[in-house]
Amino acid sequence: MDNVDRDMEKAERDASPDRFPPYKTEQQDGVHRTITGTSGTTTTSGTSIVREEMGLSRAETTGMSKQTTNNISRVNTQDLERHPTALSRIHTHRSQHLGTVGRASTNDTATRDAKRPLPEFGAGKPYPPPLPSQEEYVVEFDGPNDPLHPQNWHINKKYVYKPCSYRDRYAGTGTDSICRLLTAVMLGFTTLISAFTSSIFSAATQAVARSFHVSNEVGVLGLSLYVLGFATGPLLWAPLSELRGRRLPLVLSMFGFSIFQIAVAVAKDLQTVLICRFFGGLFAACPLAVVAAVFSDMFDNRTRGLAITVFSMSVFSGPMLAPFIGGFITMSYLGWRWTEYLVAIMGFVAFGMNLFFLEETYPPVVLISKASELRRRTKNWGIHAKQEEIEVDFRELMNKNFSRPLRILVTEPIVLLLSIYMAFIYGLLYLFLTAYPIVFQGIHHMNLGVGGLPYFGIIVGELLAGIFIVLLQPSYNRKLAANNNVPIPEWRLAPVIAGGASFALGLFWFGWSGYRSDIHWIVPTLSGILTGFGLLAIFLQALNYIVDAYLMFAASAIAANTFLRSLAGAVFPLFATYMFDGMGVQWASTLLGCVAAALVPIPIIFWKYGGAIRKRSKFAPALPKQQAEESSSDV
């Protein structure tokens, strides 16, 4: 690990001492930490621990004598011990701050500037005296129940569609706020559009090939390049969401996405179609990278799993819903171009909803609004949020978003093997967009529209997997409570093992029931229940396992995982036709089923030896030996 990595690890240990082996031998009290999906990290200082939300304004604190301040600091420290959620959030925001691109470069910049002499202050003025500690002017949330914090937003049952101001939320007027549930529904729709658009083009590939006089394989490039955009998009949107908050990238991306879909619809040549599909995928990658982070901002450990499950179901059901809709549109007088007009209209609807109704959920950026309000009302220009101290540095941007993910992918066996497994699963998701038409349109002679309906077998399987994971949530919460709210990553792996067996069986079933026309079409359709169940169970819980295992480096681990699996999603459709035509449906599916079966032992190995592997990792923190042994008995 480099110096930045070590700083992040040290800060995360300070923020969450219960999760990591202590540096000293004395026993430390555990503090529950709310983990965010995109934070990799973090930091805090002694002064941030002392500062507590007791209703004291920053101006009042500044005006106190040193003795009074010290007395209050001691009281505040005791009060924080009684409110671990408030302390946890302060630590987490420091964690997010250090992990954000640009912050760690401050010292380097100061060192470079120190080599140059200071210029004169100007106008004959002497240099002013030093200011008080900058930390004294940093705003925080007002305790664990601060209505400004997204996790404390009211769930408004009346669904009032009125954005709330800083003052409205602080006054506790729940009827004037966008509720968490409404935000989740809006973002679920936004994510569904991104995934939906990836596969609606699959029904139009042959029509596009005929229109521009190219082969069907070249037509499939429109699908592959869109998914390739999924691989590159997070490199832009993830750091932007950590710098400027979640709302800005979501609004910008849906506008850009819609514009590029219009460009595809009116394209006069194939180059325009392919280039605009790629950039459409790049913009559409934003919800896939950011929405899960929004849910982690709004929901705590007890409810976040349910929210992420719903999010994942929208990600994986979207590609399965689109083919039959695209098929009926392509067959009609509207033609293939309206498959793009349709998703552009849906994109503009999502853009409007996000523009007018989406509230900022990233806590460090929420505090910027609070600081702005306090500056205006107190006339104290020194009041600011920690996020406003960030300076962007290109070298650090490259390190955090390119160098570190690649290092983790190559050197960490957990990330490497699970990424290979998830890349195979994700690639088959898009391979099905070619395999299903071969079986149901080629062998069973269905048309484009009807031939897309068998995908509902996979959707049903995904719904069953979602229900299965939801039913496991109470058991997970009980384990979490019994372990002082410290999650053991291996708790996540039981559904992955079950999903792996289900997915492999589904592939064998599909191949040996779909290669003959005298076998009723419902038989291969029902195989989708097993493949859909396995697909969601593997993907969702394996991703959660990576997050739990790598904590402060979870963002980098997920970035590596996303890049590898998106490459597989882009490549698999390109060879699917040759594979199924050359080997036959039954033997091609058998080959894929054997590979899926060979990958099943990966989660079993990590379920049994994951703790020992993490102890030897440079990036994955491990629990103290005694606590790990006690927790492993509950897995």
C-alpha cells in the first residue's frame, strides 16, 4: 500500500475501532459505523471527536474562553459516548472527506508552495494574525436525530411532491419534504431505464444491420458498445458524486443519456449509431454507480439491505423486460428507430423528476447547504463544511480511480476470483439476449415480440431471489445485533452458494430442453426461474461480501469488479451466435453450465477460509483473532 492507502487505513481504524485489530492491547469500546456505498474511507482528528452536537452554534463556541471550551469538550465527549450514532456519523464524514479525490493532496501542495517566498500582502498592509483552528468553524449534524441527515427524513405517506428547503427540513415539516420512499422509487425508475436501454436494442440489431447493409454481428456492436460504456462511466460519475454530491451527476447523466438516444434514433449512418450508443451507455452508467450510494446515504444497516435488493432487481430485470417491447416496436410500422425514441422519452421523464424532486442525500454536501445558511444568517464568513476544503488533484484522481482498483484486482484473491465469477454471470445475462432468440425465434418460430416473452421466466426467478434475500434479512439483523453491529463478511455467502448451484442447473435445463422444436416452449422458458434466481442471488450477495470485506477500500474493489464484469457483458454477445450455431444449443449450454458449476466452489472456499485470507490481505481489515473465532461460529 502507498502512503495515501495507509492514511486511509489509519483513519478508518480511528473511525471504527471495533472493526479492526487494535494497535494496542487494551480493549476498546465498539462504535457502530454507518457505511456508505461509495465511501472508501476516512479520517478524523481528536478535535472532531470532542466537538458534539449539543445545540451550540459555531459562533457561540468561538466566543468562549479556553477554560469553558475545555469543560464543554469533556461534557461533549461523555455525551458522544451516549450517542454513538452521532459520533459514528462524524467519523464517517471525515472518512468520506479523506477518501474524496483531491483532499489528500493538500499537504503535497503546501510543500510545493513552501519553496517559493511569500509575496507582499498588498496596499502596504501587514500580514494579519493567524486565525483560530479551522476545525472550530466546521459545521456538523446536530446529533443522531438531526432532521437534515438523510437517514432521518420522514417517510411521507401522503407523497407530497414538493421539494423541501433547508429551513423546512430543519423545522421538521415532514409534509414539505421529499420522503425517502419517493426518492427510492424515482431512482429505481432511473436505474431501470439505464438497464432497459441496454437490451431494447437487441431486438433491433437485425433491422439495423439490414438498414445499413452490414452483418448481424456488426449490428450487435450497438449492444456491446452500450455495455462497454458501463465499464468506463463509473470512472467519471463515482468521483464526481463524492465531490459535488449525488444529485448533480444524476441530473446531468439523464439529460446526456436522453440526448444521445435521440441521436441514435435520427442517425444517418452506422458510425453515428455505434458512437452514440457508447456515449449513451457512458451516461447511463451513472445510476448504476451512484444510486446504490444514495440508498446507503438514506438507509441504515437494518434497512439498507432491503433497499439495495430492490435496486439490484431493477438493474437485472430491466434487460429482460426490454426485448419483447423492442420486438413489437420493430415489427410495427414504427420501425427500429422508435426503440430509441421510447427510451429517450423515458430518459427525459427521469431527468425532469430528478431535476425538480430529487434532494441531495450525500451528507458532506448536505452540510454545505447548512454552512451556507449559517454564513448568511450569522455573517461569519469562516463557517464552512468540511467538503468545501477539497482541492482536486489530477495525480490523485488517477491513483484512486485507476491505479488502486487495478492493484486490488490483481493482488487480492477475494476480489479477483469473485470478479471473475460475477463477470461470467453478467456476461451470460447479455449472452441470453442472443441465445433466447436462437431458441424461441429460430427453433420455435416465434416472432420478435412474442419471442421476447420467455424472458419473464428469468424475471420470475429474480423476484424469487429478491424475496429469498428479504426473508433472510431478520436473521442477518439478529446476528448483527448479537455481534455489536459488526458485520462478518462470510454471513453473506450462503445465498451465493445456493444461487451458484441454481444457475448451473438452469443452464443445463435450458440447453437440453431448448434444442428441439418438439419439446414445448414452456419447458426452456421455466429454466429461466433457476437462472434468474441464481443470477440475482450470486450478484447481490457477492457484491455485499466485497463491501463488507474491504470497507475503507470498498469503492476501489467495486470499481475493479465493475470494470471486469462490464467488459464481459460487452464481449459475450459478440461470440454467442457463432457458439450456439457451431456447437448446437444443447452443447453450448452444457459448456456454459460446466463452467458455472466449476465456479461454485469459489464462494464455498471463501465461506470456509475467507477470514484467514483477509488476515493476510494488505487491503482487507480483519477482526481480532478471538472475536473472529467467536463470530465464525455463527456463519
